[in-house]
Amino acid sequence: MKAFKTSWADEVEADYVDGLPPSSEYIEGDYKYVTEYKFNDDGKKVKVVRTFKIEKQVVPKAVARRRSWVKFGDSRLDKPGPNSQTTMASEEIFMLFTGSKEFEQTHETQIEAGKNIAKCRICNGEHWSVNCPYKGTAMDRKTQMENKANAAAAAAVSDPNKSGKYVPPFMKEGGGGGKSWARERDESSAVRISNLSESMTEADLEELVKKIGPHTKMYLAREKNSGLCKGFAYVHFKFRQDAAAAIEILNGHGYDHLILCVEWSKPQAS
């Protein structure tokens, strides 16, 4: 008659704690085998066999002394080494310390992998404006002046108070009847720029206002003897809205280590 083979779960004796036999282990060569019994989620008895490879490692003296400490609590009767019933071994985590340059290189690589989202408003380069190498230079001031000029021109065009019809200069507010039409036309679009440096020249004045709009004439006041700039100049623009834009842009603008003052040119008293 053929012998009937029973399951190990049926052979577990009932006098064990919780109906489970104690865990056992044995060493064979460089491997240690640990056998445990437990209940799974379905309430069935299962057998778990863990295999460990024995390796010898050189550890610091502090770690070696810690291994010789006497166990206490629920683990006071355990053998040397961790007990799976009271100790949960997690995977080792290694910390990698990187310098700032390595972090920036990694960060730049991640940005290059996707679409570039940065665009400089000064030089239109592929970087943020705060990191632009031309920040604070003449290119930056030129960009700010152009942006202000466009905004001032758009505001002048979209002004709801203007009807769009032509108004003669002598009929405008503050216009004098005794002055010639040509004189009033020039004064209506003229601005006075003051607080200029002594080294100011006509070429510098031309470079300062040419981006704002076309002008008909300029006058730079100079000393008769030395020929140095007196500190003020007059610019007659072709269009009044360009003159208004010049006041909006240049008034308070830093130029040659000085703060410019730009205002409407006042007509000379008769």
C-alpha cells in the first residue's frame, strides 16, 4: 500500500503558541536558512523560508561595540543579530552630496530636455532677464526706452478725449492770438531737457532722442568762452505725441551719471 503524504500544516501540533511552531535556522556553508511560520491574509498557515548569505565586513569600532550590547525587552532572549519578529530591516539608503556646480549642470540638462521657457526681454536670448549679461548696459536702457515709447504712443492714439479732428494751434487751450501760426506750431511739440552734463554734444543729444520719434530741430545751449554745455537743450519733435512720449520716457531717466528733467517748452514772453 502506498504511503499517504500529509501536508506540513497538518502536522503542526496544537500546543504551540497561537498554533504555530517556533522559527528555526541552520547554517550550511556560507548561507543561513531561517524558517518561520505565520498566518496569511486568508487565515491559512504558511511556511516562510528566508535565505541569507554570510559575508564578513570590516566595520567601524563603534558599530562592533554596538553589536555586543545586551538586548532588552521582547528581544532579551534573542540570539545575536536582528530578529524578524521584532526588527524590520529596510534597504540601505546612500546619500550623495553634490556641489552647486554639479547641481546647476544637472538642472540645466533637465531644462534642455524639454522646451525652453525662458526668453530675455533685453537681448531676446534663451535665459532669464535677471541673468542677462547686458543688464544695466546701454542695450538694457535702449530696450526700456523703446518699450516706454511704444506704450506712450499707444496711449496717445487710444486717448478717448481726442476727437481725431484737426484743431488749429491758435484754437488750442493756452494758445495766444497774437503769435504767429508757425511759432505756435513749433512750441506745441517742443520739449526742454535740463540737468545735462558739461560734456554733452549734439551727437549725444541726437542719440538720446532719435529712438523716440522724428524731430525737426535741436538746440544745445553752450558757454561762449569754453564751449561746454550749459546743462539744458531744446528738441522740437515733428509730432506732439512723440514729444509727450519723450517726456514720459526721459523725465527721471539716468544719463551720464545725472537724472534728466524733461518738460514742455514754455513759450517766450512777448
